[in-house]
Amino acid sequence: MNKYEVIVVGGGHAGVESALATARLGHKTLLITGRIENIATMPCNPSIGGSSKGIIVREIDALGGEMGINADKTLIQMKMLNSSKGPAVRSLRAQADKITYPKEMQKTLKNQENLDIKEAMVEDLIIENKKVKGIITDKLEKIESKIVILTTGTYLKSDILIGSSRTRSGPHDEKPSLHLSDKLKEYGFKILRLKTGTPPRIAKDSIDFSKAKVEEGDKKSYTFSHDIKAIYDINNQVPCHLIYTTLKTHEIILNNLNKSAMYGGIEDIIGIGPRYCPSIEDKLVKFKDKDRHQLFLEPESLYYDDIYIQGFSTSMPKDIQEQMVKSLPGLENAKILRYAYAIEYDAIYPTQINASLETKIIENLFTAGQINGTSGYEEAAAQGLIAGINASLKLRNKEPLILKRNEAYIGVLIDDLVTKGTKEPYRMLTSRAEYRLLLRHDNADLRLREYGYKVGLISEEKYQKLIQKKEDIKKLINEIKTKKISITKDNKKTSLSIYEYLKTPSTSLLEILKEDKNYSQEVIEQVEIQVKYEGYIKKVEREAEKMLKNESKQIPKDIDYNKVTNIATEARQKLIEVKPKTIGQALRISGVNPSDISILMVYLRKYYNE
Amino acid sequence: MNDTITAISTAQGVGAIAIIRVSGDSAIDIVNKIFKGKDLTKQKTHTICYGHIVDKNKVIDEVLVSVMRAPKTFTKEDVVEINTHGGIATTNKVLELLLLNGARLADAGEFSKRAFLNGRIDLIEADGIMNLIEAKTQVARELSINQLSGKVSNLIINLRDKLVQIIANIEVNIDYPEYEDIEQLTNSKIKNNIETYKKQLIQIIKEAEDGKIITEGIKVAIIGRPNVGKSSLLNNLLDEDKAIVTDIEGTTRDIIEGNLSISGVPLTIIDTAGIRKTDNVVEKIGVDKSKKQIEKSDLVIYMLNNNEKIAKEDIELYNLIKNKKHIVVINKIDLEKKLILPKEIKNPITLSILNNMGVDKLKEKIINMFNLEKLSTSDLTYLSSARSIALLKKSLNYIENAIENINNNSPIDIVEIELKNSWEALGEIIGQTYSEELIDELFSRFCLGK
């Protein structure tokens, strides 16, 4: 019997990050997946990044993860979203090639030292004294390891729903895991049933694109990665197209509503779908007065013909889908290559895991990705990376890496999950980040690279580059504080420091330092943002400090909330469920009021003298 | 949790001075912002400074300020105590200024709680504090709902709703930048909305302040035919010869005002010109003004002369005020009784101002009418409305910043920070807080999807 330090169950975006992280940190790692050729595929939309998600990809890269660089190598279109808005909300989105993205990732995995890959279905865990010791496959093979990371995606007892048919299956007709979630239940986990959907794919040559509006990529090149230069040709990006639903489409959908799996086609749906990506039938029912809905036609790959209809996910039966698709402008003769479907799957209530992503119930068992109730490739990859890092830190007897809400979107993501839990698949939104002015696309490396270096995923060379950048920023700020610039104001010539000048609206440091060759564009941009928004950044930093103060107030592990008299019943239940580590975390639990916290603090002081 | 808290530490309105206590990291900075005198941040610990509390250069009160630095204080935090000149209005105004400048109104028992948490009070006292927190939070919860009249809180809810529509729209523009169906808000598009919003907010602040006798005091108008003794009553109440008192009718041709305090609540007493039919132009202006004063006042003291028969003007005058809060007084009871009170005029208080008889009875009646005694002991009602008004003003500040940002062409997400702060400040008044509310709003208002 083989023995590993880490076993990662699942080869999706979470699993590959976990496996690469632990293997790179020197731990003998096994990645087990249902089908090796499907590792790191993108079963839903063909894009990486997006608003706030693009910043997550930058953070993954800053910490030493793979998603950013892999997307950079395989993207076919790139856009900086919100470029007309402030620096805090800018975010990259790439159309990634669905063939080359997984291929490139698989190549990286195969070349990775310390990493074995195995094709099998995991159906049970080896557990002794509430500690995981390995896994058991459907062939009853036992493989031992010190740590197991579950990144099972939508494969736990998953059902594919199309019209009135329910089929037990994973995406791509893959086998689902039939028993693992029941076993988890046996071990004490509360199981959550979730649902998501995907739109139909259409043959490219059956679409008349002349009826659609072309959506091009940006004419400036970008990368997610902090370390490589863009390799794509900005003048040769693949466009997307914009179309709208027609009244005919609406008529077809509304007349056949009862045939949709979600609207009575199947009676026993219990999975909760996400509000932010409703099916087209949901949109019609919820927003009755809208006479059209926007749809994007997105290319999936340069190597095959499928076009993804973003905004058109549905669980209608196939014949109705045919009618629906053909009612769209330019798609009158469309050939559907793959039908839309909804998928229902098991996850665990994320309040059962710690912020390190180790479960509270079984020691050395980590979970990441959709099993924790999230949705999205980026959210999954971020958790996979953190689970991998913390698995390694645990093996090395070190404190886990827990990113704070003011440090990273990843911190917001994990804190939300383990503190607030979720009832629907959780997607990151900029509005979830209260300190978003600090969590920018442009400063991901300044925020997080040091952590990556300390953990061991960022090389000395990359780290030195960061140090240099930090020094340059400091130097340039000092320089512009003394350097004067003369301007004409109210017909009078005056002179003021560049630093002051920069604070007035519509000024650009890049413009002023056109001739300066001492600083990189990145450094100049960073200084401009830091100086221009200094007032707001400081304000947010002060708010964050308040939060951090509460984060430093620890709650003892052995506290018995039943002994804390006078707190509201709901608050007590929530506190028992979440077991917050700090007063700060306790404050963020919904249903726990400041007065409950007051009582808790008095109790703590009384019985723990702290 | 170590934000800076403040509260009035003395019983309201009774003593000659009142003490407002401020505790927390920014206690000294916050008081320094509204203090004119020495720079408090440079004072040694446990010292007292003389100076004035000012609101944008307007002097509110002459005060003594004690600066006590951590840790040798009651809470083991920086503590400042402001000694003001009693009276609810002044003390309340100072408190409001503190709240506006970054302090938070302390919960009941919170100073003691901090003293305990910071290790100042021993364990035996802990249970008592627990009970206090428990009991008073219940009161506070009820209060936060009742603190403003239904009208004002409805206005706030409506206003917040308008603002959140803008905020949610901006958020959606950020999270779903390519949804052309959803209007892309720009600074110029929201500018008009925000300006209207600002106007409405100012209106609400005005209404909230109007609704509160405690900040503004009670306006009392004394009315009656000429020479019934209105000016004498005013002088008696004020203890000074402010109005000219003569036996000649129509001596008081303009309005004379005086301020006094009953149970700590300021009363503004207005002596009106005697109202009678007149062709004298100068006096006519006085009479018109008197009628206006009646409209503006919270209480009318309707005065009759014991020594004269009831006149047609008396009845007409009474009809003017009978639907207002009023007290009927009959003066000159030391003289022969010629007055026969009509049936509709009830419960008069009889006095002789000349002999200083019955004036106390009048004061007592005023106290009962406005529940002033209750007001002075149960301070929470008015404390929470001071809090509301401070929050309303804070909300207005943010809106003003937002408008400035729009004018400076800041990116819309920066403008939105101010809008969100404004929205949150309003939410605090009616007990709604951020978090999921906005995200729910996003999904219920906009059609988004993959």
C-alpha cells in the first residue's frame, strides 16, 4: 500500500491548486480524480476572472498559485473591466480556451515533482479517533495519508436535471461519487443540497453573427501573473457577441414553464440555486416587465466550434430548448451541440470548517471549492490554494495562514463562508468586501507576496523583485513630495509639489513622468493611486484597524455558551454552531447582536480573567 | 469595541451644572475639536481647563474640561469630563456635538462595563453589571424603535430606499459591468438625485428638531387685552424689568421675549402686544405679530383681568387659541371682582402678580402639562433623539462630501463610498444595519445571470 503525506480528492480548479501547493512545498502528494483527461476543465463558462474574481486570480498568483499564469498562457481574449471607474473596482477577465487551459494545467501537474495522479472514485475515508488517515476507493482500495483535502466539486451524489428527467451523473457524463456524502453525514457533517445550471452550446457555423453586436478584447495587454509578460496578440483576440432574447423566446418559455425541471417538471427538487445566476425561466418569472434579456455568445475554444450562450441557462426539456434557441436573432438555424442542464449536488455547511479550511469535525481533513458551498472557478482555486498551504503548514507544525478581510478577497471569501455560512452557491462580489479600496487589482503582490514567500511558494528571486518594487514606490513618493511643478491657475502661474498636484482631479503621474526612465510603469501607477486616493485609503485603513482590534480578542476554545446567561437564544445557537475564534468573528455572525457580545465579553472577563 | 463613548453623567436638568463624560481612544481629540481654549491634546493628565464649547465658532456654553489620560481613570481609558451649565438644551447640544464629531452614545452601564473589562472593577461587581446591561438593553431596544415619531421614521425609510436604489445600481454596474440593460450610472446622472436627496434630508433634520421641545425649548406666548398684566407676568417670571409696565393701554407695542428654565427645560416667553381692535397703525403691526406668535407657540397663557367685565375681544381672542395648548389665568384678584367667566372658559388659575400670588401655581401647571418632571429623570428618551439628530447630520455630511466628489469628477465608486456611509448612518437610526441587506437589494432589483 502506497503512503502519502497528502491526498487531494478531485481534479478541478480547487484540487489542482491544492495538489500543486503541497507538492511544491515538498510533500508527497496524490491527486485522485474520476477522469485524468478532465483535470482542470471548465464545465461552465469559458472565462477566468471577472469583476472581483479577477482580483482573486491576482491574489492566487501573488501567493504562488497556478491559475493566473495558466490563464495567461491560454487566453483568447482579455479585458480590464470597470476601467472607467476607480482603481478599487478594476478587474481582469479573460476568455480562456477550454481545450488548452486544462491541457496546459495537466502538463504542469505531470511535470510536478512529488505529485502522483490516479484515476479512481473515492467513496469513503479512513478515520481513526476523529482523525483522517486516508481514503477508500470504489474498488475498496485503501490509500493512506496524513492529510486529505476534499475538492469534490459538483460530484457528490449529483443529479443532472433536464426537463422532467433526473439522472444521477456528474458533468461530462462522468461518474458521480455515490456514497462519500453519506459517509460524511455518518461522520457528523451536516449536508447541504445545492443546484446550479449551465446554458446550451451551439455550433459556431450555424450562427449568423451579423445580427449580433461584436464585443472585442482590450487594445492594451494585461496579465494576471505578476511575473510574466503577455504572450497573446492584442490585435488577434477572439471576439464575443451580444444579442437579446425576443418576445417569441419569452412566449415559448412562459408557455412551457411547467416542463422546466425547476418549475414543476420535477417535483422533488430541493437544491437551492444561486440568485445571481438564475435560469432564463427564473428571469422571465421574476422580471415580468422586461421585454428582452441580454445574452452573450462566447467562443469556448480555438480548437472546436462550441459557442456558449451566457445568460441562457435553463432546465427545459430538449425539444423546448430547440425552440428557445431558434427564436434568438442570428440563431434561427442554430445547431445545439450540447443541451443546457441543471445540476444538483451535495455540499457541507461551511460553518463546519475552520478558516484554515480544516474541518472542525475531523482532524487533518480539509475541504475546498464547491463542497464548501461556493460557485466559480476562481473561488474554488483560491480555497484549493489555501487548503494546500495550510495542509503543508499543519504537516510542518506551523500556524495556519488565515488572510484577513482587509488583506484579500480570499480572506473575505473564507471568512464569509466559515462565519456566515451560505444557503445558495456563494459567488464573490465586490460589494461583499467592506475594505475593497484596499483590495485592489494593482496591489495584490504588495498585499500578499510576502505570505507566499514565507510559506515557500514564492521564490527568492520573485521576492527580491517585490522588495525592489516596494523601495521604488517609497522613493518615488518622497521624490514627488519635493519636486515642484508649475501650473497656471486662474490665469496665474503658481508652483506646487507634484504630490499636491496629483491630488487635484484629472491629473496623471504617468503623464508628468513621461520622460522619467527610473521607474517602471507599475511603480508609477501604484504611486499615483496611493497618493490620489490617500484620504480614502487612510479612512478605510482606520476602519480596518477597528476590526483588527476585535480580531485580537480571542475566545477560548473550551467556552460553554450554555453557561453564558442572558444572551438571546438565536445568538447562543449561532455561537455554538460557528464557534468563533475571536470577538471580531463573533460580531460578524448574523443573528448575534452587539448586546450579546457585551454580555459575552463580561462573561469572558469574569471566568477567564481576560 | 474601544471606540469612544459619551453620555451625560448627571441627572438631567436638576443641578446647576451637568457633567458629560467621554471615554475612549479618541476622547481627547474629539472634545478638542469642539473646545475653544487651550489645546487639550497638549494638557497633562488630570488637569482642568477653562474654555468654551463651540459649534463652528458659535459659543454653546462656558465650560470646565477635565482631561484624564489612561490608565488612571474610571474606565482605564482616556477620559474627558465636560462641566456645562446644566439645562437640558445646552447639555444636549454639547452631547450632540460630541456625537457628530465621532463619539458614540454610550449604552446603559457601558462606562462601568469598560471599567470592568479593563480590570478596574473587581469580580464581585460583575453580576450587577450583567444585570444592568441585560435590563437596559431591553429598554434601549424599545427606545430605538420609538425614538422618533412615526412620521420622521417613515421619512427616513423612504429616503433610505431612494438612496439604496442608487447604491445598488452602482454596485451592479461594478459587478456586472457589461449588462447594457442595466442603466450605467454616472456622476452626472446621479447628481440631481443626490441634490434632491440632500434637500429632503435637511427637511427631515428640521422636522426632527422641531419635534423636540427639549432642544428648542418651549415657546410660550402670553396674550390678553391691553393692560391685563402680561408684561408684569413676564417680568415676574424673569425676575427683571424687561417689559415696560404702565397703566396706560398699549404700552407694549412690539414683542418682548425672555428666557427662563423650569425643571431644566428652557422656556421662551413672549409678551405680545395687547390684542384689541385698533386703527393705530403702529399698534396694528404689533397685533398682527401677536397673532403670528400664537401660531408659532407651544403654549398660550391667556390672561384676563379680574377687575373688568368680559369683553367681546376676550371671547374673540379665546376662540383664536382654544384649540391650542393653553392655560387661562385671571390676574388682579387683589382688586374687586367684576369678571364673570363664560362657561366655555374653564379651569382658570387666579393670581395677583402685584402681590406675587399664584405664580408658583402657574409654573406647576406648566410642568405638569409638558411632563417636565418625567423628562428630567428619564433622560433616555431625549438622549436617543439627540443620537438620531446627530446621525441625521452625519448622514448629511456624507451627502455633502458625495456632492463635492461629484463636482471634482471622482470615480463613481469613490462617490459611492460616501453614499453608502450616508445610507448606513440613516440605517443606524432605525436599527437597520448593512451586511446582507445591500446584497439582497442587488438581486431583487436587477436581473442578472450567466
